[in-house]
Amino acid sequence: MKPPRRRFLHLAAAVAALPVTQRMARAQTYPSRPVRWIVGFPAGGSGDIVARLVGQWLSERLGQPFIIENRPGAGGNVGAEAAVRAAPDGYALLLVSNPNAINATLYDKLNFDFVRDIAPVAGMSRAPNVMVVNPSFPAKAIPDFIAYAKANPGRVNMASGGNGVSSHLSGELFKMMAGVNLVHVPYRGEAPALADLLGGQVQVMFPTAPPSIEYIRAGKLRALAVTTAIRSDVLPDIPTVGEFLPGYEASGWWGVGAPKNTPAEIVEKLNREINAALADPRMKMRLAGLGSVAMPMSPADFAKLIARAIEKWGKVIRFAAIKPE
């Protein structure tokens, strides 16, 4: 029989190791049932497509369905709140994107605090917005556009997918830095806004690349610039806005979040698997076809990206006195 002291130390060590053992077991068995992946926007949008691509990979890799659940409304807030209210067990995830960072300032009263209530899991991809005009518009380059807008203040209509969304804030940043007066015309989503731009009812828009790139390639829209800091591999001949307005940068980005207090080992497992997906050549090719590039990140790095976006777009919202619809 072991001496009492040795027996006590053995039992204490076993108790101390138990949480670690339980955490390892939980990570190994996760997921044991289907996982809900909440997307706060309608099906068919840029983020929805990326989520479905990565969700399919995770389903095949982990042996359980990752089911996309579209919960549109209030610029992504309906979906975010659904995720915040879900159990923190790894079986509810949220598509995190630029609108979540924008909404942190845009909405004065939300039923949640995004930074406090959502745990960053992983980055997924980034895509430029593209400054596009109807081919009938006289400007063929950024300097021409700025000159025309200054000569015709308040006569150039700028479409967006809604008040406070990425396509709107990208345009407001352009207005602020170029010193031009464009009339904002918000729509309920990028698709109807693009339809009116194609029809000539509005003159300019800053949509994300995925829904607009085929129109650009077909000559139905003229791309003046991409909004990222460097040129896009998908549109290599199109300059950046920053080449004419130094310091300008805007882009759409997507990642994964989970309710706060989701077990760290599950967050780490999801991060590892998502990064593996983003490293796969086939996934990179699929993302490139959408005008996106893979954005692998640790949870900590993704948290920093979100914090920087909240600070940046908060300044634009306050400068332009933007209010939610």
C-alpha cells in the first residue's frame, strides 16, 4: 500500500490532470453532431459562398455536416445576435465580416457587444471592393472621375448594398479622401444595386469583387480601381484607389467566430482545420475564382483585424454622420 503522502500526491495529480484529459477528449470527439454556421446575410452573397466552400471542407474532413443557416436582417445584426445567444459548445458558429465591425459604431444600441460576446476563431478570405461605373459614364480613370464629380457636385449617384455596409463605407471613405460630393443611394443588397448600375439609373458603386467581376470581364461595367492596398491578382491591370489617393484601403473580409466561452480546444481545432482548408490548392483556386485570396490567421490575429476595422470604420461613420436605416 502506498504511504498516505504519496497516495495524496498521486490523487492530487490525477485531479489536476482531469480537466486537461477532459479537454483533450472533448477536442478529439468534436464534432459529434451537426454544426450550425450562422450567416447574417441572404444566400448567394460573397460571404455566404465562402462559408459554404469552407463548410463543405469541414464537413468532409470532420465527418459531421456544417449547415449554413442564413439569418439576414439589420446589416448582419440578426445573425450575430443569434450566435451570441447560442450555447458556447462549438455547435453554433458565425460568419464574421466587415459589417460586424462597422455595426459596432453604426448602431448606438445593440443587445450585445460584438467584441465581448463573440470569440474570434479564424480568418478565411479577403476580397477587394471594386470602384465601378456604367460604361456610359464619361470618366475612364480615377483622376477623371474626381474632376467630373467636383465639376458636378451632388449630381453623381453612388449606389450601395445598404446604409452602413462595406460598399457604402468604401464609397464614403473615397468621398472623404477625394473631397467630392456623391449622393448615396442605398439598396437592399448588392444585387439590386448592381442591377440599377447596369441600367444606368446610378453612376458609381464600390461592390465586393465576387458579384461584380463577371460584369467587368463582359464589359458591362467599367472598373476604375480596386480598393485594396495592392493590385488584385484577379484584375491585375486595374490600379488601386491608393495609387491616386495615398493611404486609401478598403476590402471585404470573412472569418469565423463563436459564442464567448466556447472551449479553447474547440476553437483551436476549428482554427487548425480551417487553416488547412485555406492551404489546399483547390480551395485557393476556388477562392481566386471569386476574386478572393485566402486569409489564414490565428484567433489572436483575427481579433486584431476586427479591432482595427472597428476603429477605422468608426472614424468614417462619425465623419460622415452615418445613421442606420
